[in-house]
Amino acid sequence: MNAFQQEPANPFDRAEHKNVIPRLELINICKSYNSLKANHQIHLTVQPGAIHAILGENGAGKSTLMKIIYGATRADEGQVIWNGKEVNIDSPSAARKLGIGMVYQHFSLFETLTVAENILLGLDEKVDLKQLHERIVAVSEQYGLRVDPRREVFSLSVGERQRVEIIRCLLQNPSLIILDEPTSVLTPQAVKQLFKTLKLLASQGVSILYISHKLHEIKELCDEATILRNGLVTGHVYPKDQSTSDLARLMIGRDLPTYQHVDFSGQKQQLFSVDDLNYESEDPFGVSLKHIQLDLYGGEILGIAGISGNGQAELLSLLSGEQVSAKGSIVFQGVDISLQSAGLRRDQGLGFVPEERLGRGAVPNMTLSQNGLLTAFRKELSDWGLINFTKMRAFAEQCIEKFGVKASGADAEARSLSGGNLQKFIVGREILQNPKVLIVSQPTWGVDVGAAMFIRQTLIDLSRQGVAILVISEELEELFEISDRICVLAAGQLSKPMKTTDTNAEQIGLLMSGIANTTNSTEISLNQAHA
Ligand code: ADP
């Protein structure tokens, strides 16, 4: 039995650590970007073998601090002490030499190369590919990170890709590993497996810096947490002693509001349905859709769970009209719209919020007024085919005010807004056009807790006014929070919707990996074996 198969003992002991030399100590770290203090007088102590969370909303300064530790950015002031000695970390390779490894949120793997080739490219030392294969197999077995070094990366699931990144990091024998939002795209089963690996590493003395805004994960996994707000440390706590609402208060500076779900009092009418929709993707990395069946009722939210890359982009483009398919039907208020253009669909009251905010949801270098015009011009903002500039500006101003968008005004460029504020603007723009059906992809991706709660509550309220809402999301927690029914899109197939109250995250997680891997042989058995 290797160590991964045993339940790792957690060696972290608060009293014991008082007398130990810290693995990493940051003293008075300051970093400004022009007048903005991204990090101000930060003190942080990470003990050997501790899993230490860095908790904070978007813009709190977490990534800046991690970049300083990993040598990707230089602090303006302050000291970095590594195992009791002051060090100058001026590059990522200097950090790796000291024993600091980093696993990024967005993977940096080449799709068409194998696992071993990708790992080889990321190593600082020169190694022979055959030897590397053996080392990968040894590390992956030791830490329950099973992945075949000969597989090409494009054929791997997201969970497997993350394992490749972690193996690459472990091959450098780090004594501190930084993980940036590692669970945002994992199934619940893969999250459990990751936590087991991290606890095992910690039990062997490796320190982990774990960046996240998921409070229950921090409570479950982390021994300590340092909380950042507006570039400052606002607290240091032992998360296991705290409730999630205590942690939230430290993070956002006030209590988290709770969601208000009222029952829909009107008659549930079917407004939208998809029948046996099929689509052959021409893109070699695209996903074909098979026999998609769904219906949407006014007054409810239907959630589609699943990991991006399983047909989500293709389904959204067929529903919005950016792509059309003659195989199957899409019916909106009794009319088959499957061959209609996106504009025609919008005219009839079908609203869309795409996944990618900058580029598809909004044009970065256009003002908010102009961005409002992009989807609302036919309905609200033009007279006899000519743009009405007064109405255009008023529309953007209304959106800014009603949806609490923090921006300098209607003339602010979209790219000047933070992710959460731009997302509020894009969702608001669609809602102000009074859609009958609203289709939203990843409504709160990368959006901080406060803005995410606002967007989710707005969607719940809109549905209770009789609008039918479809939400495609990778965040299971979000879907359980807002959906009345839930189904899973995996490998281009949609499962049968279930009432959210009749299912749970485990069951949905199994569907996510189960169907997803009918074409991908190893994942389901591994997930089940290590769950
Ligand atoms: P977090 O990781 O907690 O979301 P960041 O460290 O990314 O926060 O950002 C902290 C603040 O610093 C934000 O206001 C962000 O806009 C700003 N910032 C980060 N990097 C840069 C940069 N390279 N140039 C200008 N401002 C930056």
C-alpha cells in the first residue's frame, strides 16, 4: 500500500509550530501600481507542513502577492525570509531553485504534445524522456495523480490536466507549493482527490499556499488563513474554528446577504423547447452535440452543469443563432426558430449572456453606451433605423444605476471595468430589454462574492417575474443555489433534468465525469477509486 492509499495524518499542530522556523515569512511587503496599493504592509508566515489559505475578493491583492513570492513581480518594499534567511527572488526560476512551485489556474499545456513532452518543456534541468516517463509514473502513483505520460494533452479531462501541472511542479521537489484557485473547474470527486493529495504532501512537510474564495473548501482543507482586503491583511484565522459567515465577513467587510427564493405564483408555461437537436462540429477540438432535448418554463431557472469543453460553447451558439443546425428543432413561443439568425431571435425576446465577457459580451475599447447599443439597438435605441444617441446614453446610465455597476460613467470603456462590474453591466443590458427567455453562460465566472450574489439574486428575481432562464455553469454550488431543475452536459450529451431538491452535488458530479468519459477511458474508474 503506498502512502496515498492511507488516510494521511495531519501533522499541523498550532502549539508545536510556535517554536519552528517558518518556511516562508513576508515582512512589510508593499507593491503599488501607480497610485493603487495592490499590496500594503503585508505580513505573512507560512509554517512547514501547513496548508495556508489566502482568502480575498477579486482585486484584494492575492495574485500580486503570489507573483512576488514566485519571482514574477518585484515588491517595492519589504523582506522575504525563506527558512530563516532573507532571500531575493528575482525570477520564477530563482523561486524554483529555492523550492517554490506554482500551479496556475489556467493551464499552460500544449494540446498536441504528450504529457511527458509537456512536462519536459517546463523543467529547468535536462532529462532523458524515458527516464522522465519513469519519474512521472513514480510521482503520480505516490500521490494518487494517475495520468498516462504517453497520452496527448487534448485527450485529457480538466482534472487530468491539472494533475499534469501538479506532477510537473512536484518533479522539482518543492517545499512550498502555490495553488491559484485550483478547484474552480473540477468535479466534486476530483476536488476530493486533490484535497487528499494536498493533505498527503502537507503530512510530508510540504507547505501549501492555497488561493481561493470558496469558504467551505478553506474550512475543510486549510490549517490557517490570511485574509486580504483592498491590498491589506484584514485577518489571520484558523478556519476550522470559524463559521463560513465569519470568514465571509472578514473577506468582504460585512455579512453576506442570503438568497431570497420566493415561489413563482403564476402559471408555469412552456416558453422554449429543444427537440432532438444534433450538431456535427467541424472543429477538430470541438464537440458534436447528440440528441439534445430540453424545455424551459416561465418562472423557473434550469441549470446545465458540466465542465467547459463538453459542448457548452456549441450548444450556446446553436441556441443563440450564431450557428444553425437543420437536425432537430428549437421552438420559442410555439415557433420553430432553429434556422433563424441571432438578431431575429433577439427581436422576439430571447436574451443571451455569453461566457466570454471581453470580446463577445462586450467590445473592450468601446464605451458602455456603445456596448449597450450592440444588443439593444433594434429595440430601444434607434428611431427609423438611426441611432438615437440620447436614448443610447440614457440606456447605459440606467443600466449602471439599476445594476450597481461601478464605473466612471456611460463613457467609460468596457475594458476599464473590473470583471464583476462588467458582468453586471452585460447581464443588466439583457434584462433591461425585457427578455421572455434568457440564456446565460457562466454568469459569475471570476466574479467576486458580492457581485456574484447580486447577479444570482437578479436572475432568481427575473425568473419569478415569469421569465424562463437557462444557466450554463461550471460552478455546481451556484447551480444548486439558483436552479429549480438541473441537468448535465457531458461529451455533447445532455442528461435528463432533475429537480434540484431531488439530487445532490455527488450525483451531478458523477454524471459530469461519467458521461464525459465514455470516450475517455480512465477518468471514471480513477475518480471512483479515489473518491
Ligand atoms: P486578486 O488576485 O486578489 O484578484 P490582484 O493582485 O490581481 O488581486 O490585483 C490587486 C489590484 O492590483 C487590483 O486592483 C488590480 O487591478 C491591480 N493590478 C494587478 N496587477 C496590475 C498591473 N500589472 N498593472 C496595474 N494594476 C494591477
